[in-house]
Amino acid sequence: MICLQLWRAAPTERRLAWGLVLFLTCLMMVSVPGKSDAENFPAVKIVAFGTSLTARGGWQSGLQTSLAACLQRPVRIESVAKSGETSTWALTQLDRVVAEQPDIILIELYANDATLHRFVSLAQSRRNIGDILDQLQQRLPRARIILMAMNPFSGLRGLIRPFVDSYISAHQEEAQKRGLEFVDHRLGWERLAPDDLATAIPDGAHPRAEVASQIIVPELVGRIAGRDCGE
């Protein structure tokens, strides 16, 4: 429309030349790709904060892809996680989490607290996660904080965590006291047959990435973007 108006405004004797110039100019304008609707929105920033179940989890890439497709906007996930660490370590990492200025924080910090040889009592674990949540809420008041229970443990990894369910319950209670969300991924793992579960978590603690993604990603996408999207 703009090109036609410019052509009509040109002097009669010059319309042929103007027409050629305007045709080429407008053709270039039409052929230059514009940004997609998704690119016009800022990325959703997510920090996955936890233990080896996050550091070695492998589910983040699947979550990033699925959530971006569902929300129709970019999603960026960073991990602040370390194998073998506890909630005591996590208290020293809050500056890293805050520096990312995330929109969403996914937290799992009970697994190593519950191991007998790390000597983090249930009471201490409760205090630690409470302190972590309080600081994050204070320093990132707009962030959506979601605590998670991950996969079950078995074999030796299960034997050294005899009271892991109590630690999960303590973290869940601290989240609920603050009006925060809690996602229990154990329910998804319980749907697997025993043999499939053993194959999916060969060392009794760390799931294969592809299976973890199949269970964790739909649940988180549904929680973050809406149940219809997650399904």
C-alpha cells in the first residue's frame, strides 16, 4: 500500500523509473524476515538449584525446549548445582542464584542432607531450607519459587538415606509455610514397573537423562505454563 501511494505521488513522466525503483525497494522490504512473535518477548529465566540430581540430571534441555514451545517465547535455564553437596553448601550459593535474576527457581536440596555420612540433621536441614527460601523471597520478590522432590533411591544409595522421606516432608512443609509451590516427581517414577525403574536409575540414585526428562519435563511444563500445555 505504501509503495502504491508513493508511485501515484510521483510525476507522470517519471512513473516508469519510479515504479522500477519502488518495486525493488518494496520487494526487499517484504523479503527481509521479521522477528517471530516469540523473539519479541524477553526470555524466561530459570535457575535450577540443587544437587547432582540437577547437576547431572540432563532434564534441563528438554524443559527449556518444551517450555519455549509451549509459551511461544525464549526460555533460558542455568544450573547452580553440585554433586554431593547439601543445603549447607546451598546457603553459600545464593549470590549466584540472585545474580541470574531468574523469573523461576527450581529447588531440590534434600537428597544429600538425608545421607547418614554427611551429618546434616533433619532439624538443621529444615533450618537451612527455611533460610534459603526466606533470603530468596527477600532478594527476588518477583521470582516464582518451586521446590521439588525428585526420584526414589535404591540399593546402597537408598540404604544411606533411610529417612529421606522425612527430609522431603520437612522441605515441603517449609515451602508451604511460605506459600510456595511443591512438585513431587516421585509420583511419576512410581508409575514405572520395577524392572523399568531399575533400568532407568541404574546406580540407584541418578536417572538416565532421557527417562528423567520423560517424567520431569511434562510435570514442570504443566505446572509452569498450565496443565493443558504440559499434556
